[in-house]
Amino acid sequence: MSNTTDPSDRRSFLKHGTLAAMALSAGTAAAQQTEDHSEHDDHKGHAAVARQPKTPVEHKHNHVAAEYDGFSRYVPSRGNDPDSDFYLGKQVPGFRKQEAGPAPFEAPDLTKLPWKMKNGAKEFHLVPQQIEREFLPGQKMIVWGYNGSTPGPTIEVTQGDRVRIVVHNELPEETTVHWHGFELPVQYDGSHTLTQNPIKPGGTFAYEFDVHEAGTFWYHSHVAMQETMGMVGWFIVHPRQAFNPPVDRDFGLLFQQFTILPNQTVSDSWSMNWNWHTINGRSGPFSTPLVVKHGERVRVRIMNFAPVQHHPIHLHGHTFWVTGHEGTRAPKSAWIPRNTELIAVAQASEFEFIANNPGDWMFHCHMTHHMMNHMVNHVGPRIRTNDSVDQYLTNLDSRPSVPLSHDDPNFTVPGYPQGMKGMSMSDEFMQTLWSRREMMGMRATAAMSLMGLMTAIRVLPEDLYQRVMESDEKIPKGAIFDEIVKRFGNPDDYKAAPMNMMHGGH
Ligand SMILES: [Cu+2]
């Protein structure tokens, strides 16, 4: 959208206009708001909804439209009473109807394990094996996983299903598979030697049990150190009836750590000097952003499969409700509003929020060294050329310059192919990043800020969502973000990212 109105008019319009006026300027957002109101009506008479949302309150020169006791799904807002159902969007429903059932689970960069109904059970075939995983474009690592991937493909079932998982061991050593959190007959628990004989290389074993639970589970090897080689995958069990309030999105992010030293591609399960951090098997900025529509109710499940380290996960621009942890959903009286949730080893947290603040928001572990990879402590770059310490000390007023260019030969340490000071982002690397639909229209410099255990949640108004996720339009870098600043921010005070800072054309 080009700026055709007088900037001063538009600025005051944005500052003092109502939400409805903003929606009009945004075109399709107006329709979205109408839909939202009709959707409230649809919920009338729905016994599962604890309390009916009130009619939107009148608002004058305040752009907070208090649709739910002071909370708006379209504008950052708190709500009035912390004990109310709608404070911070606690029970504000998504657009998805509850009768439509649970929203499908989506773990970016991972596939789902197919199944076939056989003898009254959903039958899955799981193959533990050595695999190659591209943590970053061009950085292919030799790790272990299932069916060609780490984490392995997601098993997704519904509460009440009977499952049969046939495991075909293609590893060079014994393994078992443990179904983490399930209350199942002990012989199928997968506890290596305690409950079953190990599955030999080339061997097969079938696990079969009824799933009476609903929640966030996973499967993993129960042989020492295989876990740190990557032997894990999601096992999501949807409730028979969708939880109330219904969500529009159900994302899963599984965090892992590996030790892969410079010059190496093979993971070392013995070392505790973790230097690679992955989300669903990829490191930032290769972890694919989560893209949602403005106003949707979003659930995110995060699981920490790091061997020894916890992750304080922080979301920018929103406050979320922690609605459950691994294996189970918490009663609403126990939900806690946060913007940072600490997730310890082998724990999961589920949280939900209304995406009422448009933009590209960081979503990341807050441990500083988890926000980077390659944090290997034995080596560092030679960054000052031909300067001795004496020369340096006698010349403190004008210090020798530091060559910061990645092209500078001193950037690399001889014998170590990885850029130790940061990521070397080649044209090919950048093109791979930007070839993903989910990144389209982000600022040209977006990749520089999303490393290690970092990703982004993009909250896009309906029309911008369609351009990014559903159209074949070639969207220039920064175009979507610029548009969001125009509609919701202060465009007079905004500068686009310099295009020449990053490689990779668009
Ligand atoms: Cu962390």
C-alpha cells in the first residue's frame, strides 16, 4: 500500500483513530472484524463456553476496542479484571469452531508419520537409523534419528485410539523406544533391559497399547547416549473433543543440543561442550517462522530435549497463558500468564495467546549462548592482522583496526572450516533462507538476528497473510513489514533495512 494521503493527516489518524477506522484503512481487516462479531453469536448457546463475551463497548478516541471485558483480539490490551475469563485473552476463542475438532498439529520443518488401520489399531512403522540433517543451509550433520529425520516424524493420534508402532532397527547397535509419559502396559514401556530385550540391529519389535490420555508426549530411545545423538520425536494426542476455547493454530517446537566440533560433521554424544542448538532439527535462521493471522488464538508446545540445559523461552510483543505441561493440560484455575517460560530438561510447556499485535516477533531461548551456535571455546578468530600485544599497548589511542568482513582471510582459523566469529552467510545460504514462503516480506536483515534457538512468530492481517502464505506473488524483502508499520506503527519514524547488508537476491 503506497502512502497517498498527506502524512500529517494520516499520522494523527493512526494515533487517534478507532480500531474500526484502522480496519477500514486495512481493507479486508474490516471484513475480518465483522466475521469476528458474528462468530460471537455462533457461540451463543454453546454450553462449553463458560461465559458469553459482552457486546463490544463503545470507544471514542481510544483505539483499544474492548471486545471481551476490555480485551481486544486486534489490539494489544489487558482486559479489566485479572479474575475474569477474558483477562489477557485467557478464554477468548479462536475463529475455528469447536465442532471442527482440534486444530491440526504443526511442527515446522518436520513431517508426520503415516499410519494404516490394521487389526483394530493405527499401525505406524518407525525406523531408528543414522541420518543426515541440514542444521543450516550447507551444514549437513551426521546424527541419529528416525525415518530419515531428527527429530523423527511426528506421531499424531486422538485420545481413545489403539496404536501399534512397529520398530525396525537400522542402527549399528541395539535400541528400544520409550513412549514418554504414557500410562501403558509395562511390557511396552521400552525401558531397555528393564522391561524388554533390546531390539538388535536389523531386528523388529512391535509396541501396542491403548491411548486413554490427551496431551503433549514424545518418543525417544532409552539406550544411554542415543538420546544425545538425536533419537526423539513428537507423539501428540489430541483430546476426543477439542479443548475450550478452541485454537486456530497448534505449533510444536522441539529443542535439541548437539556437540559437533569444528571440522566435524559427526555428533559426539560423549562431550558436554554443546555447540549446536536446534529447533525441530534446524538452527536459526533456518528454523522456519510461525505465520499466523491477526486475531487468531495460537497454541505453541515447546519440548526441551537438551541433555543438561534448560531454556527460558521468551515471546516478544504478547503475553501468553501457560495452559499445560508435558503429558497433560492444566485446569484453567492453574493457568499462568507469562512472557517467558522456563522449560527444564525433558519437560514441555504448552501456552496459548491471542495474536493481537501484528508484526514479526522474536520467539527465542533467552540463554545468551543458546542464541548462538559454534560457541566452541578452544579456538577463536585471528581478528587483528600483524599486530603484536606490544604494538597494541603502545597505540591505545588509535587501536589497530579489526577486519570484520567475512571475506577477510583472517576471519577464519586455519584448519577450521566454520566461521568462528559468526555465521558465514553465502549467497547460496541466503537464497535457501529466502526461498521459504514463511520468510517473505520480512526485513532484509531479518536473518542476522535469528540464530541458534531463535525463531519468529509473524502476526499478519488477513490480506498480508494471504499474500505471504497463499499467493504466488514475488514479495520484495521488507514489503510486508513496511506495510505493518504503515498500518499499526509510526511510519514517519521508520527506516527500511539496508538491502546491501545481506546477500541473496529476491
Ligand atoms: Cu536455551
